[in-house]
Amino acid sequence: MIVDKPKQNGIVIDLTGPQGNAYFLIGTAKKLWRQLGFSNEDIDSNVERMTKGDYDNLVNYFDSEFGDYVTLYR
């Protein structure tokens, strides 16, 4: 039987694949902040906060900022 894959709303990122790379997450965050109208100074400030700790801190900060728009899978 062939079953259609369920449609997923929003952005989905698999953290175990290449999209789970810290640089990819930072780039995605910058793009989303720009789309939300953040200034370059605000984006830089958020990136600094995002990168102050380890990878888990980065993922948690990303999720706190974009959890309503992005689904992260581990």
C-alpha cells in the first residue's frame, strides 16, 4: 500500500543530519531574524548570546527564539 507522507507545517530541522551543524543553525537564525525585522545590531547581539556556551546552549537558544516556527528533531 502506498501512503502519502503527512504534510509538515513550518520549518523542520533534523539535528542529527547536516542541518544540525551549528553554522547552519546560526545562518537560519540570522535569516529568520531578518525576516522578522530585527536590526543588524539586534541580530549580532542574539548571535553572541546564542554562541556563548556549548552546542546545547545554541540549540536551546534557537528553540527558545524560534520554537513556534521551527521543529527540531534529535
